[in-house]
Amino acid sequence: MVPTGKRDTILQTLDEEGIDYAVSDETSGRGYTALVSFPLPAQAVEPVLEQLREVGIERDAYTVVVDAETVVSKRFQDLEEKYEEENEDSNRIAREELAASAGELAPPFSSFLLMTIVSAVVATAGVLLDSPAVVVGSMVIAPLVGPAMSTSVGTVIDDREMAFKGIKLQVIGVTIAIAAAAVFATLLRVLGIVPMTAEEVFALGEVHERLAPDVLSLVIALGAGAAGAAAVSTGVSAALVGVMIAAALVPPIAVVGVALAWGEPVAMLGPLVLVLVNILSINFVALIVLWQMGYRPRLWFREDEARSTTVSRVAAIGAILLLLSSVLVGVSYGTYRTSTFEQETEQVIMSELPADASLVSMHVEYEGFPFQTPSRVIVTIGYPPGGTPPDLGDDIRPLIDELAPKPLGPLGSQHVTVEIRYIVVDDPRR
């Protein structure tokens, strides 16, 4: 919408850029003289809007950006080539479009609250059913991509209201999701719908793999943050990226709720750390990606303030992320220790077995977080019918205790309990 007195200046600006346009007279008497429509390549939207602002159109006019399916014009092709040469990132959308996209991703609070609760409940049912399909379904409906992207976009373009709304929705969303998962899991346990002990629940595959997350879990969140920022800044649908972000957050949230419902606060620590690490990682990477793509505040004198805010938030998130990630590193190291211990223990037992006996199974129970240490080793030995169970207790107990990685701190001298069971088998060598 061209304000009175700006028509010639605006048309001259478009002519100088080689932009085709159509002008329609505006007769509503509301202070506008014309409506100008002109096609632009996506990468040209932001620089052209900047030039129009310099001639004062921004203060007095409406500007509407819409998507065009196809533009058939030789001059338009020339314009595309021109801006592709001038802009390194030809797929990046304009700052105004970025802000609008991020704003649309953050749903109304009532809808956000409802979808968060539903996704947490479905995820809890999925992990207790040990059903990956149900867990994936909970990710699809989780509305978590919007708040994360709104926070990052609001920070880099210095839109404090958008950034604050994103932070608020993330905090509320995670809190409500954990509460919903815990309440739902508690109802299932109290009503006897899931009549399992804590040990049985934690042995479920979908639960067990998130009780002690390792450093590889961090890769999912970092990738989700980068993909989310790339999607929202190029105008690509963020729906699939939203599923990836939900994959990093919803299942561990459900496991936190399950641990609370079964009264195991220690077991809650692993998935809770994973949730916090994933949230911080998504925001951390998204901030860096959007800033590196060149997004800045609309007004130049606010760029320093936005840079300072972005740097301070990246530094703060990075410091907390480094601290929490050390827990994941500890879990990874603990997994390496336990794997080594089990291999060496099995070798020791095999070396002590007589020729007519065999190792049927070995089960190790662990305790502690993040450095898991063996507390109990259950060994099942097979011997032939009519034979005598080999007495190996005195031989292998000290050897296993010597191999076991000891817990840190005042319990460093704790011994491992070794339980030996015997079973008759037809052919112990098989």
C-alpha cells in the first residue's frame, strides 16, 4: 500500500532494481494512492524490503508477502540469477517471514497444554506397553517444536515478547508433561492395570534404554535443533522436524513420570538429565544456526543488543549443557566399564569350569548413577545328569570381586555378591 507522496520514490526504487511491477490506483481515501504488486525471488525479499524502508514506506504502509507458485518471465529469471550471486544463502527466507513462521509454530496456550498432556499420556502408555509404535505416535502430536524455535528466533531478531513466550511454553510444557505422565502412571499402578514391580517396569525395553542415557543421546537433540532452525529459516514445513524434536523429549519425559509413579527417584535422574540436556541442546544449536545464517534485528542500532543477548544465552546454555553432558559422558564411561567387566567375568568363569560343566547364563545387577557398579552377579552353571555340581564358589568369588569396578567415594571397598546356581542339562558342552 503506497502512502501519499511516496509513489514516485517507490517506483523509482523498483525500477533501479530491475523489478517488474503492477500499479493499481487506491481510491478508498485512507491516505494511500496506489497498490503496488511485484514478484520477487525468495532471497530478494529482505534486501528489497530494506530499500523500501529507507524511503519511508514502512512507517505508513501495509506490506504483505505471499507465496507464488510459479512466475513465468525472462526478466524474473534474470532477477533470480542476480540475487543468487549477491546472496550466499539463496534459500533463506526474509526476517519478517521468519518471525511470522516462528510465531505460527507456537500454538495458543490452551491447545498447547492439551496436546502436551495427551502426548505425555500416550508416551507413558507406549513405554509401559513396550511399544515403539505408540511412542512414535506420541511424538507426532507433541507441540514442542514451536516454543523451541520461537525462543531462538525471538532472541536473534531481538523480539523479546516472542523469546519470552517460547521460554515460558518450554518450561510449562516440560513441567506439565512430567506431571501428566506421573499421574497417569500412578493411576495405572494403583488400579492394578500395570501389575508390575519397579524391577519389571525398568526391565522393559522402552524404559530401560532411557534410564542410563549415554553421550550418543546428545546427538539426537543437536541434530533436532539444527534441523529445526534450518527448516524454519527456509520456509520448509517443520512438521517432520517437530517429530524429531519430540523424539528427543517425549519418551524420556514419560520415563521420568514412570519412575516417580513407582517411587524410584534415583531411577528418575537419568531420564531427567536427558530431558534437560535435550532442551538445552535444541535451543543452543538453533541460536547458533540462525545467527550464522545472518538474521539480525530490523533496526541496526538494536543489533549490538541482540548480539549481546544471543552471545550471553549461548554462553549460559553452553555452560549448563557442558555440566549436564558430563553426566552422559559418565554414563558412557560406566557402560564401557560394565561391558568390560561382564566380558572378563565370563572368561574367568569359563576358565574355572571343569570339562563336564558349562556356563548356562550370567546376570549382573548394577547400582549407582551415573557410574554404575556391579552389586550382584548371578551365575547359572550346567552339569550332566547323575553328576555332582562343581564347587566353584570359593574359586570364582574373589576373582569376580577383583575384576569388578569399585564405586567411587566412601563405598569404594564394597564387595560384589556372587550367587551361583546349578541346573542339570543333557549336554553341558552345548
